[in-house]
Amino acid sequence: MAAKTLKNLSSGKVEIIKLRNRRGYAALCLNHLTEGVSPVQAFARMVKAVKRSGYALQGSVPRPRG
């Protein structure tokens, strides 16, 4: 089976927000939503989620908003 070619995606497209009614953070990007205890964990889960859609996230973890 051939390897899937992934399109590059900037980490600036990922929005990380603090969840108000629970503990933790959420990452939003390309109609994907992931949650984690820290912004780093939410971003790491987002990397896996967009990889399934054919994208590769480049860059570091963006700052949480809100």
C-alpha cells in the first residue's frame, strides 16, 4: 500500500481555548475538536486528528485564547 501524501498546515490555523465549564483546553481546526488537560495535549491530539484527514501540522503549540 502506498504512503499517503500529507498537505502541510500551519499551526496558526489551530485555535486553542480554555474550557470554562470543565477542566482543560480544547483545540479547533478544520471541523475537528480535541480536548486535553493542557494546551500541549490538546494540540498533540489535534495533530493526530488532522493527520487522518490528510494534513500535517507544522510549528509549535499556539497560545490559548479566551
